[in-house]
Amino acid sequence: MLVLLAEYKKLTAVANKLKIKQPSVTFHMKKLEQSIGVPLFIYKHRMVLLTNEGKALLHYATRIVALSEEAEQVLTDYLQFKKGKIIVGSSNTPATYFLPNLLGEMRLAYPDVNIVIQVNNAPQIIDLVKKLEIDFGLVAEHKVSDPELVAIPMVNDELGLVMDPDHPLALVDTIEAELLQNELWILREQDSASRRMMELWADQNHIEYKDGLELGTTEAIKRAIQCRLGISILSRLAVEDEVRSGQLIFKSLNSETMSRSLFFIYSRNRFITPILQECIHFFQNHALKKCSIALQ
């Protein structure tokens, strides 16, 4: 109930969600406060907010709910092998340019499994995996070294300079830092992995970039580049089709800072059910397949 109150902030909404009457919600709220001995709730403008003590308890309540749901899923998995639900979180680049092909293969391999995809930025996906709120994650990062996570590199990626074919830099073989000082940049949002990598690279090369535009998706940035609104730094995977068709130019920056991988991640603290183990094997085998192709 505490988790629902933190989310909805209204008694009626929580009552409707639990399919009970509003006085029952109030009764359980008071009972919880009495049993703990500290105030947990504040009533303000017909809303229910959490006190500092309530916020502290929420951290543990969220984990308890996640573990309860996981326990229920474990029992379901054992009763109906290969049937159930899997939640995969993905950052934008793998969700758009890598995951769709894999989903087709997964649906063929596990037709009775309900696969749910949540798209968010990489730090949030990593956080959700660690909190056990999602089963797996796919993130594009320079490295993943968190001791709480198992991280399997799936495919190598590279961030490079992207421009329209008529841009003056399209004719330059080697991109030097001084050539970029006066360019208009089209940037991803602040907390995206590609934005963080770009800012690190710009700092290393003493580039003071002008903030021309800030857009929330790679597809929007590609369209803006094609409309000659500026240049950007994007994933090679994200622009493969446009580069192949001559709509965009991709220039490597020859920097280790701009090299990354798409990682398949899951928590070391998660109980691995038969369904989850099957999925881990699926992604591991796909990674080995990619590696084998690269070595040929």
C-alpha cells in the first residue's frame, strides 16, 4: 500500500487499484503508522505525501514488492516451463537498431513467453536491473563494471561525427579538433550515454561546442542533420542505413573514448528461474555468434 500511495498520492486511486473502499485504505495507513511508531504520511491539498520516514521505508517496501512479484513468477515458471513474462529494459540505441531482430528470434524460440520492453536511458536501465524491477537490460556503454551486475558484451559500436553529404567536413579525410570549434552541434539529452561520451571526448580535445539543438531521440537528430541544422556525434549502428544510401556521412574520430559495446546485463542477486536461464543462454549464444562472425 505504501508503494501505491507514493505512486498515486490519492486515497481514491489507491482504493480503486486495490479494489477496496477508501476507509479501508485509511485504516491500513493508520495501522502501519501505529505498528512502526513514526508518522509516514502527510495530507496536503487532498493528496497523500510521504514524510522523510515514509520515504526511507519506501526504499525497502519497493524491494519487498519486487521480491514478492519475483517469487510469484518463480512458482509460475516451475508450473509452466517456458511460459510467463520477461521484462527487458533497453537504452535507445539497442532498442531501435539492435533489439528488433533479436525479438523476432526470441518469439520463435519462446512463443508462449510474454516479452515486455521498457525503453529508457542507460543509467536508469542499470538502476532498474539492480533494483530487480526488470529482468534484463541492454545498454550501450563504454564499459559496465558494477560488481552487482553480470555484463555480457553483445556487439561493438562506435560513436563518430555525422553530417549531411554537402557539409564542408564531408570532404575532409582526418577530422582535427580545431575544425570543429565553430560548428553548430545537435545533441542528445544530458543523461544519455552518447551525450556523456561526447562531452568527455570534447573535454579531452578542448572543443567548446555550441549548443545548436538538443533532441531526445537519434531519429530526430538524423532528420535535423539532413535538414542541415548542424552536425552531431552518433552511433555507427544508428546511421548504417543512411550512410549506405548516401543520405549521411559518418567520420570516425579514432578515439578509444568513442568506442563502446552493447551490453546484455542482469543482476547477480536475482534468482534465475528456468525461463530466465533460457534467455541468458539465448543472449550468450547470440554474443558468441557475433564474435565468431567478427573473427572470420
